[in-house]
Amino acid sequence: MTDKQRLAKLLKAEELLKQTTRGYTPNGVHWRKAMALIDEVEESLRADQAPPIPNLGPVTKGGKSLLLFSLTHKTDKLPLYPAADTGWVAGLEVLAPEKLAVTKQSSAQGADAFYARGDSGLDYWFGHIAQAPPNGSIFAKGAVVGKIARLTKAQGGPHLHMAVNAEALLGKGEQLLYGRTGFGPDYTVGAPAIGAQLRQWAAD
């Protein structure tokens, strides 16, 4: 809806309301028509002000957008960081899904790991990296942040553990759904993709 259309609806609503000789009555003919127009304008303004969905790219060379990932399991000892595993090739380049900054170092089963904060407000944990970048490093969307470490079969084989914390968008203590039920069990499928969850959040 354009601003011109919004103004026209508000002017028509005002014209209708001026025709009533009584106070507010939901069933009054003029009030009913006027309020319907005002509601249309309100919904249009709310839609325009809906928070944008981050435009996330892939996290591995040749992979799909992170928005298309369905999360499958928890990250051990990291509440609110549900994750998906991807990559599965030692030495495969790991990419920044958006512009991000490295915030903290970590480790994962004999390999490196690190935390990062994206421009969108999303927080990430990249696990099973051969060498984590230093704290404070800034990466543009699509830039190489590291490579997948060589892990043994007992360690799950080489893969990227990609965990996403969306509290900054969803609200404190809230997390993205994962697994068959939305809260597990671990390593099951069925949760909506990250993009679908964020679109629902924006609509709410």
C-alpha cells in the first residue's frame, strides 16, 4: 500500500466518522466502515515496519544458504545454540554467512572452534575448524573464515558443526527450533528451516 493510498483511506475514515452523531459504537454503520479502513492502514504500516530477515549465505564452499538449514541437535554445554552438521570434507573452506566479527575462542573434539557475532545480531559457533581466526577478526559475507579439521571416525569424521544463537532476534532465552519436535531429540529432522523460523518471527 502506498502513502497516497493510506492517506486516502484515512481521509475517507475521517469523513465517515464525522457523519455519526453518537459516540463510538462498534456496530454503527459509519464507525464500522471507518474502523475497517483504519485497520487496513494499521496493518499496512505494521508490515512496512516488520524487522528484516537476514540475507544469509552458505557456510561452506559450494553449500546452500544458512537460511535453508534445518537444525538437528544441541551443542554440548552451549544452551541456546542449536546446530546442524555440514561439510564432511577435511580442508573444505568455511565461509562467513554474513558480515561478522570473531568474539571468542573455543575448541571442539581435538580441533578449534570460535564464536562470532553477525551484523544481523545472530551469534554463531563454528566447530571443528582446523585453525580458528583471532578474536576481533572481521569477515565480509562469503569470506573464508577457516577450513574443516581432519577428524577421525571416532570423532564423527570431518565436518562443520554450525550452531546459531538467535536470542537477539527472538528474545532473551528463546532459541531456534531443532530436531523432530522442535526441541529434539538430537540428530533428528523435522524442524522448520532457519529462514522459515525467522520469517515467522518477523510476521509475529
